[in-house]
Amino acid sequence: MIDFIAVFITFFAVIDPIGTIPVFIAVTDQYDQKTKRHIALLATLVSAGVLIFFVVMGELILKALSIPLPAFQISGGIVLFLFALNMIFGDSKPEEEIKLLQGDHKETAIFPLAVPSIASPGAMLAAVLLTENNLFSLWEQTQTALVMLVVLFVAYIFMLLAGVIHRLIGSSGASVVSRVMGLILSAIATTNILAGLGEYFKWLPA
């Protein structure tokens, strides 16, 4: 039997449903409410698929490719850091490119909302570590996956409430929150990179 509270807290921290709100507001600003609800649902389903894939196959794939977990953590942190920079400095795409992206809400749901915001590198890593085959039975791994899905459902509810929050704080407020969260996200990404580097050097043979 797993420690449900500890697993829930771990996944809540790495998936970060609260931190998803400003990201959701920022990337869905140009869509109507119906499309926003569809984006929230699609992003949640894609995130669930990605994380369940890492629960089932993540450890096997990394071992097959001889990729240590710290290396995966470092690369994930770099991707997260690049996304954080985009949140801080805003979209630098030319106007024509932005217009091309405006109608593609499915792409928005997948990137950057599902990956790397909800199914973040940290969440993928947690999915692998908390279901390690050598440490946990199949039933315990199933329990962990169910707790992970509960946290994803919480993230979905928060995204549905993002519209109410947006009306309260307005576009300017959302922009400020997005940039502040970008700073926090960049710090989290840097922490992941440094932690991965530390673990990687421990993992290297003497």
C-alpha cells in the first residue's frame, strides 16, 4: 500500500495545477469560452496519456537507451527553462506567424499546455521514480497512477475556473501573473537542472 498523501503532494507539486492557471490564461487568450473548455479537456487527456506512458514504459525506455534518470531530469529542466523565458519576455513571433497559430487550438492544447506545463519534465520524472519496478508492486504502481489522475482532474477543474479568474484580474493582470509565474518556473527549471547534475555526477562510475 502506497502513502496516498505523500504521492498526492508529490504529483500536485510537479504537475502544479495552480501554476497551470496563468499558463492557460496566456495561451488561450484569443479563444472563446467553448474552445477554452475544449482546450482544457484535450490538454488534460494528452497529459494523462503522456504520464501514463511514462508510468508503464518510461523506465524501460530509459534503460534500453542507457539514459540515466539524472540526464532525463537535466534535459527536461532545460526545456522547462526555455518555456519559462517565453513566459517572461512574451511572444516574439512575427505578426503573420501569430495569425497562423490562432486557429489551431489543438496544437495549443498539446504545446505548451499539456507538455511541458501540465505533463512537465518533473511530472514525467516523478511518474518514473514513483513506479520503479524494483521498488513497487503492480498494484502499488496502479494506485500511484490513480492518484496522478486525480491531480490531473484537479488541474482540469482549475483550468475551467481560469475564465472566472481572468475576468477578475483582466488581460493586464494575467500578463503580470504570467511573467511572475515564468520567473518562478525558471527557478524551478534551474533547480531541476542543478539537481540532475548533482545526481548525474554521483551516478558516474568512479
